[in-house]
Amino acid sequence: MPQVAHFPTNDSQLAHTATDRAGDTSSDSSNAKAEAYGDEHVAQSNINEKQAPIPSTQGRVLDDGRIEITEEDCYDELGFSFPSWKKWTILSIIFAVQVSMNFNTSLYSNAIKGISKEFDVSVQGARCGAMIFLVLYAFGCELWAPWSEEFGRKPILQLSLLLVNIWQLPVALAPNFASVMVGRALGGLSSAGGSVTLGMIADMWESDNQQYAVAFVVFSSVGGSVLGPVVGGFSEKFLDWRWSIWIQLIFGGAVQLAHLIFVPETRVTIMMDRIAKKRRKDGTNPNLYGPNEITPFKERFSFKEVIITWIRPFKMFLTEPIVLTLSLLSGFSDALIFMFIQSFSLVYTQYNWGTIAQGLSFIPILIGYLIAYLMFIPAIRRNKKDREQHPDDEKAQYESRLWWLLFTAPCLPIGLIGFAWCSGGPPIPWIASSIFAAVVGIANYSIYMATIDYMICAYGPYSASATGGNGWSRDFLAGVLTIPATPFFTNIGGKQHLQIASTILFAISFVLVLAVYAIYWYGPTLRARSPFAQQLQQGREENGGRRVSVIPGPGYGSQPGSRGHSAANSRMGSRQPSYAHSKPAAPGMGNRDSSYVHKRLAKMKDEQEAI
């Protein structure tokens, strides 16, 4: 039976036990570890093909003799170590999945007139199908996201896509308006949303290198909602309204198939389970178990744990200052823009534009999104350099991710006020309002991108739950405002109703933009008030700069004997002292950040291949 070392607790965590491997005390072993940790002074001749290419603890021995695998044991087999081509192939499929999800929210609008005529309901009544989808989409994001952290990203996203596609059928084949409403409601509730797709970024990229991936997926999210009316203009003009639903189903079926074939599981804890099973099967380590295998299924998914898991995103939204503040900022921004685009048909009807032309009027917003995406590329490069030059500066590591937003967020009020007073129709040229629509697009993308990037960095493995709050606020507020949007633009301000209504949106957006600067300057204070974020940060520091896979904490599924703890000892959590951390720091490791680790591992692999 291996020796067990006991460590003291801190204020928020239970006592954690860790073990040393029997016989791991020789100087040869120490030298091998020094090599594995990246000591610059170790002779190249000491590196051989049999050594692990990454730091290894060989797991932690539990009280019952089982060994729990750690990330250090299998880091080169996790999503972080996927080759770049594989990561971006996965991300490209996720891009299409995310576009299809948001495509479903917007293409329905082009079926409203047909639904109104066929089922003899008012246009406002038919619009309820869009409203109920968005509102329940908001709750769907929250309900699905945490389960992707428990069962894995792939099965949850596959199930979500399957259900969404199934619920298209009651709408496409609807004999009455009630069937339309039921299908749309179930479709919205079945949508996992961007919280799961964004969570996959945390599975494959360390926080230092995630921003390009976040920017890419965010572009798919905002772009999908604009693509709907562009395509919808043609379908409304030439096809029956039911084809707006069939097109959604065809698109959804195609991306589900692509996801099934090309996208592997990326959730760290699930991959660790599979790696442990593989090593048991091939005899490498017959006592090795994954983190989810340590606790019995009935304990992990007791009624109490199921409820805790389901309410995790809602609890984070209400109790985590970072999640609440950024989600409300992003949510109100998206809601304002949603109301703003509802005025498009009213504005461009003044120019005698038909259905197709009105659909194409959304292209300037898409252009704005593309411009914002391209503008973020040099901003990300600058931000990454800033983090590398100031590794110990907390603001550089976190709030610097919001730096570019300080310059792009004002585009929201500028775009809205410009559009407001260019929306009066002839003789003002239509291109004037379109230019300001693109400016609004730049702001919307920037706010979403910066807030999501910040939250993924702060919450790492639980980013699906954290960003679920962001998605909830965006979709819920947009859904609630679906019904009053058109009356808002037609009943306020008399003859200048379009101008006055958009000016009101400008005034609200001006206040929201001020919040951006407050978050930038007071971000450290918000994170200091977040025990959850602080535990994750502590875990990163104890883990050599890498984000951790799971964390125990009250209310997040970590009660003794539950999903967060095994009967023998606590889970990986925030990297409480383990075998790896009970030892003195390996030579050359020091306070190296994750970027150093990646560079060193790559160098070691090259050296091994050369030998």
C-alpha cells in the first residue's frame, strides 16, 4: 500500500490526500523528472524515447488502492495537445453548428406572413413563434450547458441537434397554429446554444492562446442570426412559408452529420476516463481510474446532484459578479440591436424595396461583424504580447482582454444615433443608414467577443455554465422584445417615429457603454469578490499556469460523496496539493506559464525525433 501524505485545508476546501509512488526517491528518478519539467541545463543525451514527453505524476493513490489519473499523466493525449489542423477542423464544424443554431432563431421571421394568412392569426400573433423560441432557447442554453461538463460535449451536442431537428417537423407539417407554437417551444428548449460550443474552446486551448478561437466562434454566432433574413428574403419571395422550416431542417441535419463524423470528444474529464480505461485494458496500469470513475454513478447523479448541476448556470448568473455584470451588458446590447433591426422593414419600405431587397439590407450588419472580426486579430496579437511581458500583472492577464472594447463599444451609440437620423427615407440615400448599421454590427460583435473571451479565461472548465448566463440574457431579452419591437417603432414620436424610437435606443446604449469602462477598471475587484473565480485562479497557479479541469466548491456539485468528491478523497478540484505539488518545484520549472510549457514540450518532442 503506498504511503499517503496528508495536507492542510484552506478556507473553502476539504482536506486533500495525495500520494507518492513507492520507490520514487532515487536520484535517477529525480533527474528524469527535472528533464520532464523542462530544465534548460539537462543534457540532451539524457532524453530518450521511453520517457514521457510531459510532466507525469503517475496518478494519485487513493485509500482503497486505486490510482486516480491526473492531467499531468496524459496531457499529450488531451484536447490541448491536438495538432493545430485538428483543432481548427473541429472548430470549423462547430462554426457551422453555431450558425445553424442562430439561423433557426431568425429564418422563422420570413414565415410569419404565411403563417398569419394560413392559420388566420394576426401578424403579431404569428410573431409569438419567434418569441417563444428565443425565450426557451435562453433556458435551453442554461439547462444543456452543465451536462456537457458531466457527460461530455459530443453526446450532449448530438442529442441537442437531434431534438432540434425533430421539433422542426411539427412546425413544417403543422395543421394549425398551436402545432407551430409547440414545435417552436420544444425546439428552443432543445437548443444547447453557444455555451457548449464555446466550452469546447476551453477544452482545446489554454487561456493564453484561446482568443483567435473565441473570435472565430463568436463570428459564427452573430453571423448566423443575420444570415437568416438574407436567405429568408429569397425563400419568402419564391417558396411557401413551410420551406423556411424545411431549410432549417436540411441545414441542421447536415451539420449534425458533420459533427457526428468529424468532431471527437474534447471534455477533459471524459477523455481522462477513456485514457485510464485504455491503460487498464492494455496492462499499462491496471489500477488506474479516471476522475468520473472514482465516484459511483448513483452518487454522482443523485437527485440532489442533478438539481445542483442544473442550477449551476443560474446560480453563477445570480451570484458571480463577473457573470452577472458581463451577461447583462452583453444581453442588453443584443436586445437593443434586436429591436434596432426590427425597424429595417419599416425603414426600407420607404425606398419601395421588395422582400428580397429588404432581406439583403441585413448584409451591412454582416459586413460590420466581419470588419470587427478582422480588427480583433491585431488586437489579440497585442493583448498576447502584453500578457507575455507582464506575467505577474493581474490586469494584463485578464482585463487586457477588454482593452480593444474600450475603442469599439462606442460604435454602438454612434451607430444607433446615426441610423436614427438617416432612417427617414428619401431624399436621404439608403446607403447612409446602411453604413451606420455596419457600425452597430462592429459594436455588437466586439461586446460579445470581449465578454465571452473574458469569461472563458476567468472560468475555464466551467465556461459553458458561465457563458450560459451570457447566452441566457441575450436570448431571453431578445425574445421578450420580439412582440413590442414593431409597435415601439410605429407608435412613438409621431411623424418622426422611426428617428425618435432609435434615439431612445441610443440613449440606453450610451449608459451601457459606460459600464464597459467600469468593468475594465474594476474587474480585479469583481473577481476578488468571486470565490469561484479565485479558486480557479489558485488552481492555475498550482498547476504551472494551466487551467484546471474541475473544481470543488459549495453549490457546484461538490458535496462529499457527490460529483465533486469521491469517498476516498476530494476531486482534482483547484489543484489542491497532490503528488506533483507535494514535491519541490522541478529544476527549471519555477513560475513558468503555460506558453513556456507548450514551447518546451514541442522542443522535447523535436529532440526525441532527432535522436
